[in-house]
Amino acid sequence: MLQNIRDLFGHKLTALDGDIGHVQDFYFDDTTWAVRYLVADTGSWLTERLVLLTHHALGNHAFGRSDADADVLRVDLTRKQIEDSPSIDSHRPVSRQFEAEYYRYYGWPTYWQAGGMLGVAGSPIVTPLLTPETLPHHGHNQRDDIHLRSTRAVTGYHIHATDGPIGSVTSFMVDGKSWAICKLVVETGHWYAGKEILISPSKIDRISYEDSAVFVNLTKADIQQAAEIEQPNSGAPIHGTASFRG
């Protein structure tokens, strides 16, 4: 089941023994297009620190299951477990060192270990073991995970086809079981009547964080042709949108 991430912002988060806050953001890996963390806003409970939750804490189908209250996501941890978890400064990027401590604290397998990473559509992919020493350099601190990005930060980025701008990112469609981002939701500009379309991450050439832009390997004609051919499914999560399948 695909879930629009935009619809999850503000959802209440409830631990085994009480409320812990609400959904503020998601961090995704821009190399595998997998959501790695849900970012919780804990209000005045745990100030000046990020509280990150993985799929281990929320379980499979976390975004697709129906609870009595549809605006609640249930976390399989206690408030004490979360409070005593490794702390990260809300003003610093997530580091690999923090992630190693985080997974070790909870006793969960790390996602970057060989065979332990989920890729697009939830398919396991084998990746080399990444450590602070083997991370690539791109002008960042070597201990910062330069591939983790905020969905809120990328929302609003301009989308560029091979022959010009086509609109901007408005959200992401995520698989509720695998936490894989399957589509980017894009609002088109005047060239296509401001319609919403869905673009697969497989069509993305690169993301420029300096220019706040996403470049795709498609022409405007490619996108428009796909939109006109595809008939919306009755169960589609975004009614009236066209999807460019990857």
C-alpha cells in the first residue's frame, strides 16, 4: 500500500505507555530511496534533540494499518527506552557514529550491513559494509551520513526535465511495508496546467542540493505522453494524477 508522506505529518505518536509527540519529518537515503527514519516532534518532553524512529519501532505496514484512530501511529517502545536512547543534537546532521550507537542500543540490525538493506519496492539488495572510513568525501564531515535527506527540505525543489523545468516536488509516495519511496509527487507548472504527476526515482539523474533542484532523465514530451496514455486506477492514492512508471 502506498502512502503519501504529506498526509502523515502531524500524526500522533503513542508509545507502549503514553504519548511521545507527533510526526515532524522523515529522513530518506538518496542513494537507495528508502526512508530510514521517522522524525518525532516531542514538544516540551525532550527538547533540543531529535528523536528518530525506524521501521523496527513501528512494525511492518506501519503507514498502512488501520487503528481505531487513523491519526495515530503506535510505537513498540516505552517512553523510558526512547528517553535513554542515544541523543543527537537537532542542529547537526545524522552521523554514522550516532547510527551505530543507536542500533546497538536497541539491538536492531543496521541497515548498511551486507544483505540488511531494503531498496526500492522493498527488494533486499546487497551493499558493501559502510563505515566512517569508507564513506565518500563530498565536502562534508566524513562522519556525517551525507546520503540522509529530509523530505520536508526536498519538498519544493524544482524538477528539471532534459528540456526545461516542469514543476516542483510536493511530496513522496512510500510503501507502507518496506518504507521505500516509490514515487515523487510533482506539481507541474503552466506547461501542463498545474497537474500533479508521479515520477519514479529510477528516472532521477541527480539531485542538486546547492540549487534545490531535481534533474530527471525525461523530456516534457515523455512526461506528457505517459500522462495522457495512463488511465488512473480507481484505487489510486492521488486521484487525477498521472504516473510515469520506472
